[in-house]
Amino acid sequence: MPKTAEEISKATGFSITTIRFVLNGQSEKYRISAATQKRINDYIAIHGYSVNHAARSLRLKRTDTIGLVVPDLANAYFARFMAELEILCRKRSLLLLTASSHDDPELENRVVTNLLARGVDGLVIAPCQEVTLPQLKKTKTRPAIVMFDRDYNPSPFPTVVSDNYQGGLDITRRLLQDADGACYFLCSHSALPSIRDRVRGFLSACEERGIREGKRLIRFEAENAPEAGRQLMQTLIDELGQAPRTFLCSSLMVLEGALQQIKAKTGRVDKNILIGTFDDHAMLDWLDNRVLSVKQNEAAQAQRVFDRLIEPLSERKKSSPLDSVPVELICRNL
Amino acid sequence: MPKTAEEISKATGFSITTIRFVLNGQSEKYRISAATQKRINDYIAIHGYSVNHAARSLRLKRTDTIGLVVPDLANAYFARFMAELEILCRKRSLLLLTASSHDDPELENRVVTNLLARGVDGLVIAPCQEVTLPQLKKTKTRPAIVMFDRDYNPSPFPTVVSDNYQGGLDITRRLLQDADGACYFLCSHSALPSIRDRVRGFLSACEERGIREGKRLIRFEAENAPEAGRQLMQTLIDELGQAPRTFLCSSLMVLEGALQQIKAKTGRVDKNILIGTFDDHAMLDWLDNRVLSVKQNEAAQAQRVFDRLIEPLSERKKSSPLDSVPVELICRNL
DNA sequence: CTGTTAGCGCGTTCAC
DNA sequence: GTGAACGCGCTAACAG
């Protein structure tokens, strides 16, 4: 199966240029005779042809690839985002180069550097740090760079995030409607901008309701893992002498750990406990408790990220640097 | 920031060759003087350098990329597999080009063709069909191709799957220990090889116990989605006049739908119902029921896939074409 | 030790 | 309408 234009040229007897013109649909422009077109097209129909992207990239200084860097590819939120972004990319014949940073700044810099060296046309990053890479800072127009999920500002690049403040506000307000004066926020990974915003929303709602400091305990743990949730819940149980009647988790993983710990310490999860959590998942249905969750819109985020990626520079200047995507409050059993 | 070797050459006054030797760590081999090395290295330390992968690929006919095609990037199993594969790839300085087939044979062929045209060095596919693509069939040694998750045999390529038969056997045996003579298998997407194997395991275990046909009803639905689970469960409720006391689901999505339907029709999920499901998830903890689940080992699968990918051809012949990875039976509340 | 040279396959410009 | 020629940046072989 011939692949290069030169091979087709030799096989059909036409010059490489002629072959290229019909390959690139410029037959009309250069008035290639119908007969010639037919013979070439017939040959291609039988033997096929596919461009050599390496050669094309070398010539065009464009790779038709988009780099994606996220902390964890296995995380449901990032996986969904990636799936949505991939659909958008495919429509434009762009391929996705994916890499994971594991929330390690040093590793993040390495993979970003690698992606940059691969000449990606665009780079989408859910960063785990402020922009520190010199190569990134110097980047002007190419590749186009867009941040998402985490807004380390001031960021030199357009950034798309969920409206975490509003989400925190909404869910806490609703929780406090049914809570008897106390709502505890089990919070991990609190250094993240997205988590900070969630905390701000939570605090604002508490202020509104005049919830006292001692009744809206917030706990911080560095890592975002079930273990953090277990520790946070254990601390809370120790202080209260029992499991909290109402609590809010900063992520599903924290909720997992928190519930594990309640079960481990009290035998079972009281059905009257009112639960709130950031991020939504179908399996929340399995809890008999009243559950509130803040659902992010990955498809909308991917769309906005993609728009920022491909919009020409002139427009990019006009559009606001920070793009906040609405979230949705999901209620179960209440 | 200069990027090409030629630019460094001009700036430092040394020939391109000399520059390249120190760039590629061959200074010793060609006895570049220490002074020369230092001057070049200093220059690079200040101005940086990164190879042009397009040019390098064109020359070496190697892209240092691996293509990955899965039905759905957002699916937890595939997302975890991808995360593991990415780690292995990074260690070898390989980048992952990811694409989703959405279980559409035609789309699968398109993305595979695209990946092939991009010159990936390896291609990992969780196929949704038998190998039909002519380009694939003709592939001999390059790129290296490995299938996983689904064994459409006879496959010309090495294939890595979970031991679904054993998983089906194990979970059904355990279910039947506690079930009162009946165990219903709610099964979607039954055309998939992996699902077929799960069914075979289920049937074998039923045979062992002498479970009669009517007591081990198996239902088939084409699509793997919660909706399938809802329909399957509704049919079962209609026939039994109540929710089944023991049932097994072919996937977590089917379980989601099945439980939704039980809740919708009977108000709540009886805690005495014994549940089995393929695939494991931390959130299964949230069910108060006794739950059995078959957990796949994504890390082990990724490792074996990767091994097949990079092992030289000679070895590939020797190793068995089908590689079956053990699964683990997880028990909750029993 | 250092310099020169020849492609890899593609897109473009210029001649016939 | 068609062909020839150049250069993208890199590797590798060869010539000093």
C-alpha cells in the first residue's frame, strides 16, 4: 500500500505536483484535466493514501494536536472533561495528547515541557500550581494555552472554572434550611483555588444565617483522598462525641472516607444525617440519607475551553480572562 | 529562545555537528574538548533547546507516541486503565494519543485509521468489533498492536483481558451459597466477548448447583446504560411479582438502573436483597445490602498490554496470544 | 575532534 | 496543465 505522493507519482506516471494538487483538492484551481484527475483518483481509491503527518508538521509548523494535562486521568471529573474535549477535538481533526501530573508541580512542569516540545497547537491544563515555567511565561500566541478547573491568579492565560463560590453558597444555604444550627465542612486539599472558592461560598452562607464559629467547623487536610475524609470525620466524632447531624464534603473522595469512618465507629450511617458534597455521581442514589450535591458541567466547560483554544488572538483579548461555568444543585430524598 | 541546533551553531560559532554531539551526549565518544563542551552547554543553559519532534520523526520513522482507543474515556474502568498506561508510557518517554470510539464500529475504524496515519509506534485498542480494517489486517510488525478488554477471536493481535469466566464463576458460586435457590442475572451488552465470558461463568456455577432454568433467568439488553438496568429489573419484577431476593448485574451501570427501578417500584431497596455485580467501586460501600463485586486489575492489565507493546517481535511469537488477568472477588457486609 | 552532505515527505513558488 | 526545485530540522555516514 503506497503512502507517499511520490509513490503515486511513479505508479501513475504523473508528476508529484500534479498528484499533490488533486490530493489537496486544488485540481480546479490548477485546471487539472478531468482524465488526469480520474486516473489519479482511481489509483488512490484502490491503493489508498495517507499523509505523513511528521513531514506535514515539519513543513507547516503545526501538528494538529492538543495537549491535555490533568492531575489524575482516573478521576471521574477529569475523565468526563477529557471525553467531552475529545469529541470537540475530533470534529476539528485534532488529536489529544494526554498526560497526568499527579498533582506534582515538578512532574507537571516536565510533562508540560514535553508537550510543548512536541509542538502541540494548543495546551489545556488543570494546573496544580501557579505558572512557573519560563517557557510557558514567554508563550505569546502559540501554542494557545487555556487553564481550567483551578484558577491560580493572576494567570496570564484564559481560565475556565466551575462557579465554585456559587455552588458553595447554594448547597450550604439549602443544607442550613434543614440543619439544626450546625453544619460541618469536611475539607481536604484546601490550598486549591477551587476549594477555596467552595469554602468562601460556605462561609458566606453561614454568615447569612449567623452560624457561630464553633458550629461551622472547617477542617483542612492536604491530600484529597478517602483517608483525608476518614481522619476529618474521626476528629469531628471525637469533638462532638457522635457523628455530625449535618455535614458537607469538599469532594466525593472525602465523602467516601467520612462515611467509612462513621460506619466503622458507630456501626451504621444514621439515615437522618443530612449530607452535602461537591461533585455529583449516580451512585449517590444508593444512600438512604437526604443528599445534596453540586454537579459540575463538564461538557460546558470543555466547550468553553475549546472555544478559547481556537478563537483568534484578537477575540481572546476581548473575552474575559476568567470564565465561570454554572453548577447545578442536585437534591436526593428531600 | 533559540530552538534549532543550527541557531546554536551560529550563535556559538561551532559547527552543527559539534553542537549535535554534545546535545546527544556523544561528546566523549567523539572527544569534544572540555572547553568546547562548556561553551556550548553554557549557551544551552541560558537559551535552552528542545528537539523538533516532527523533524526527528520524519527522519527516524518513529514518533514516540502510543495510540489508545477505547469505547468511552469517561468510563471508570477505561479511565483507570488509561491512567496506568500513561504512567508506564511516561517512563519510556512515550506520549499517549487518546481517542474514543463510543462503541461505534465505523467511528472506531476512523480513529484507528487516523492514529495509524499519525504514525503511532504502538496502538492499544479496546475494540467494539472484530478486526475489519484492511490497514490493520495488513499490519505486520509496526506499529505494534495490542487489544484489551474484549477478545474478539480469532484476533491477529495479542490480547489482554480480565479472567471474566473465572470472575463469573466465583461470584455466582458465592452468591448461591447465600441465595435461596434462585439467582437472576441482569445482563446488558451481551454481544461483548467479555460479557459472554461472564455469562458462561455464571451458567457453569448454576449447573454445579443444579439451579433450574426458570430460577436463573438471564436477560439481555443491547445497550450498557442505566436504562438497560431499569428495563431488565422491571421485567423481572413483573414476572416475580416482587423484586428478586438475589441478583447479579453485568456492570455497575446496570446495577444503577436496577436499583433505581426497585426504589421506584417498591419504595425502597430491601436490605436483605443479596447483590452481585461486575466491576467494583468504593461507593458500593454505601449500600447496606450484602454486596459481592468482581474487581478488575487495571494496573496489571496495563502492565501486560505495555509489555506486549514493547517486547520484540521474536518474543511476541512465543508469548501466548491471549493473556488473562486474574480478578478479585470483593465482599461487603457478609 | 570538526565540517559537509544527503535524504525523510510535504507544501509552495516558479518555470515551461 | 505540468514538472522541477527548495527548505522545514533532524540523523547518520563520511571526509577530512
